[in-house]
Amino acid sequence: MESSVHLILDDNGEKIGFRGFMRNITDMYKAETNLQRSEATFREILENMDEGYTENDLLGVITYANKSALKILGYSREEYIGMSYAEYMPSATTDSIFNIYNQIYRAGEATFIEGHENIAKDGTTKILETWASLMRDDSGKPIGFRNLSRDITQRRKEKEEKRQLEEQFQEAQKLEAIGTLAGGVAHDFNNLLMSIQGNLSILLYKMDQRHPHRKKLKLIENQIQSGAELTRQLLGFARGGKYQAKATNINKLIDKTVNMFARTRKELKLYTKFEKDIDTVVVDQGQMEQIFLNLFVNAWQAMPDGGNIYIRTESIDLDNIFVNPHSLEPGKYIKISITDTGIGMNHDTVKRIFDPFFTTKEVGRGTGLGLASVYGIVKNHNGIINVSSEEGIGSTFEIFLPSSKIQVVKEEKIQEKAIRGTETVLIVDDEDPVLEVSKGMLETLGYQVIIAKTGEESIGIYSKYYDIVDIVLLDIIMHGMDGGEVFDKLKEINSNVKVLLSSGYSEDEYASEILKKGAHGFIQKPFSIELVSQKIRQIID
């Protein structure tokens, strides 16, 4: 009950009693009690919900925050209450939130705020998505805003990582497709060069050292080698191959290349930081030197007025997330970082930097094959190469190569010279010009030569004359029966058959498979009379 009691006085003002009014407020009391309980329950729900809930006045000053809101940004309740949203948001976000609140105030409708940045107490950036709505008092007058927020920082991070992985995968597929085309062009071009190089080798071999035309022929040979170098770079991008992969101390190889390059570029300062006792890498040393020289030259061209290049090596473990887009195995890798202080590159240039024939240089100043070959060589060594760059700051190339426990073995270099012979050689090649010039080179050296234009023909010849054929010079890529199939058939006829593989491609995986089966060597077209004679003698002898 609710009572109102008053004093009763007589006519003389004497107190004679009390007058009371009583009202039944049971229903109202229950309603108020339920309301208080509802408000307490509501606040308890707000305090314990996963989403962050805040209230702020019209000026953006926080008046209430639940536990989750405090946890997201790392503030205590005492620190957070009274703060303006401008104190924990970047300026760009503050302007955006101000405009959104202004819109909510005018329209009175709740609004979804997608992915906005907040700065936590520890300085890290948190990405939140928020439903914001207007708060009114009992008279309907706007008094502030309610905000229901969810922390999507991790989700955004995972989404960005997924996007990057998909982009890397698409880039790898694109480069693979371009590489297939580039490899075919390089292979055919090397066959053309083979005919020119071979005939030139024969002329030079037979020519007197004092002949007046010898100097001009040597100039032609140099140009052939320049053409072969271009195709090597193209093959480095396309299929690469590892001519002579062996355990290598990468620190010593880089140091050697740095010293060689530094002597010619006095305006640059090169700094090295090598991890001591680093594992070896199984690589073709010549191709690795090509990689580093290309990257050093690229850095030099980005610093026309001079600058610094920083080279570092370190051991690192790569997980599945890092290697999966490149179809490689996780594990221990050697990381090689090359950083310059040059002009840097924009995003579009970085995306195309490994494309063959893409160059930022003016016409005639570059082929666009340098970095393309770097990419291909790294890839064909089961490695990864990444590039990051910022305009006006510089660029960093990171190379990851599988580490190895194989120890370095010192090898003696064989001096290259033409060596004659009298043995019988079976040459197998489906390109008539290559077949004829190879025959001419070997006959010039004194060998007896039998030729076969197809794989099937070579099997028939060898089955009849295997007892007099001392070695087979076998092209790998042929129409119909290819080199691998021919080799298997030759082995069935004579398990001790000696085979020197040749190809316009580099020593790729297919060639390596045949070598593992028992082939004795590999030579890449175009080859000189000196080189082919050395290879044949190494195998026969």
C-alpha cells in the first residue's frame, strides 16, 4: 500500500488525531520491481556478451562500455569511460565515424559500419564492424549513440592471407604458361644456333691460326654465344634446369660474386652479413652467380647516383602455409636477402617484375630477361623468390633455397680443348641441320659416324651394329619416340651402352631422370667442337 498521513487539529489548534489516505499500489510495485530486474538482467547480458557494447554521448564521449569492449582495446573501465572516440581511432576513421553518427542523428536509423580501425592501448590496430543506433531520453530527444561491435581483426588477416595465397597461385600459373611458350622458342632457337655454331667450329678447327678471316669468324662465334646466352636466360625462366648441381657453400659463392661485382661499381657500397656454419645448398654454381649478378645489376640501375646494397644469409624453417602456393615441401631453407636503397618500384611494376620481356628501361637498353631468368632458376632449384619494394625507399629480393647436409667436395676444372678420336658414334636427332653439322664436327675429329633421323630408326641401327658403336649422341626432344624411350630400348639391347644426351633445352627434370637411369652425360645445344670432344672422351675413356 501507499499511504499519505496528515495531522488533525481542532478549532483551537489542538492536536486531536490523524487523517490518512491509502492507495493499493501492488501492481505498480510489481511492475517497477520487474523493470529493475529487467534492467539488471539486461546489463548483465550486456556485460557478458561476446560482442563489445558501448554507449557515448552526442560528442562521442564514452559513457558506458561492457567487458568485451574493454577487452578488445585493452583499457580498464576507469580509463575508457570518458574517452572520446577520437582518442582511440586514426584520424581518417574519426572523420568517417563523425559523418556516420551525423547521418544516424538526422535519419534516426541504425547503421552498419563495416571494418573500421581502432587503436588498442598497446598500440596495435584492431578492425571492428559495428551496428550503431541513436539513443533517446523519455521525451524522445537524442542523447547519444549505442554501438554493438565485433572484433574481426583475425578474420580480416586470414582473408588477406588467403587473397595473397590465391594471387601467388595465379601468378605462378601465369608464369608457368609463359614459361612453356618461352621454353619452346628457346629450344628451337638453340637448334638454329647449333647449325651455325657447328659449321663455324669446323671452319675454325681446320683454319690456320694466321688466316686473315679467322678474326672475323671468331667475332661471329662471339655473337653466337651472345645469342646462346639470351636463350639460356630464357630457359632459365622457362625450364631452367641445373647443369651441374652440387653441394655449395652459399656464403662463399655470394662473397665471390660480390667481390667481382664491387670491383666494377665503385659508386656502390656492398655490405654482407653471413650466418656462420650455414648448411650447404645443392645448386648449379654458374646459375647462382647469374642470379646474384642480375640482382646486383638491377640494384645498381635503381641507384644511378650510387647507394648501398645489403646481402644477408640465414637459416629458416618454412611451414606449409608459406610453401603450399609454390607446391614445395616445408622444412629447412637458406634465406638470401638482397636489399638496395634505390628508387623502388610501384605495385604494378612489382607484379610484373618476373615476366619475360618486361622491362622499365628504354628501348634497346634491356631485354627483360634478367629477372625472368632469376625467377626460373630459383624455381628450378625448388626454391622461392619474393620481392617487396617502396617507391623512394628501395627494394628487397628474398630467395629461399632448400638446405642440405651434403658436404662440399672440391673439384678440379678440366681444361677445354678439342680432342680427336677414332671410335664409332651413333648420332640420333630429328633436325636435319643439327644432324648434319654434328656429323661433320665428329668426322672432322676423326670419328666414324652413323646417323639416325628418328628414335625408331636408331633402335634398328643399334640392334644391328651395337658391337661396333662406342657411344650414342642422343637428342632428348624428338617427334615420335623421344630420347627417354630410345634410351630404355638401347639399354635392353646393351646394358653397357654409353649415351651422351643433348638438347636445345637445359638439363631439366626429364634429362635428369634419364641420367639417373644410366645415361653418362648431358650437353646443351649449341655446343662447340671443343666441348663435344671433351664430353665424348670423358665418357669413352
